Amino acid sequence: IPLFVTKMVVAKENLAYILGKNIVTQSLVNESATKVISRQAKLVSIALSSDSKKLAVGDEFGKIYVLYNFMSSKDPHNKLVIQSLPQWHSQSVNCLKFTQSD
């Protein structure tokens, strides 16, 4: 893990962390299953759902993104989906958390 990681989360067999404008995801079972996802703004918060199926990130401008299928996969039907939530905040999103119902 690089020295400039600002936030990191672990759930089940997956690890995800923020590295500037990048989200890095890695399987704890298969170290070669690593993916880097780049965004345009600096990312400041990250949360991983307890079932490891959803990853949320918040940026410095108040936007929140939810990522699905974020782990590396050879299945062409299992493509990365990034959903931008319609509501946004006027300031940086510094903390995110999934509830048990999410």
C-alpha cells in the first residue's frame, strides 16, 4: 500500500483505498485482482458495504459516487458501474457509511 493513502476500508475479502483522484480496489484472496479507477476530483472519503458489493466515495466538491462491480472480473457482463447520486453537498464529503439496509 502506498504511503500517500488518505482513507482505506476493508470488508470480507476486499480492500479499497483512496490515492488522490484514484480509487484502488484489491482482493485480499487474490492479490493480482487489483483495479485502479480514476476520477476527475480529489477523493476524500470512502465506504464499503458489508457485503462488499457496493463502494461509495465522496469528493472535494461534495459529490458522492456509488460503484458496483468494482473488482476486477473477466466476465464481460460484469462491467464497472459508477452512479453519481443526484443530491450533492456544498462542501467536501468527509465521511460516508453504509447502513445495514443498504
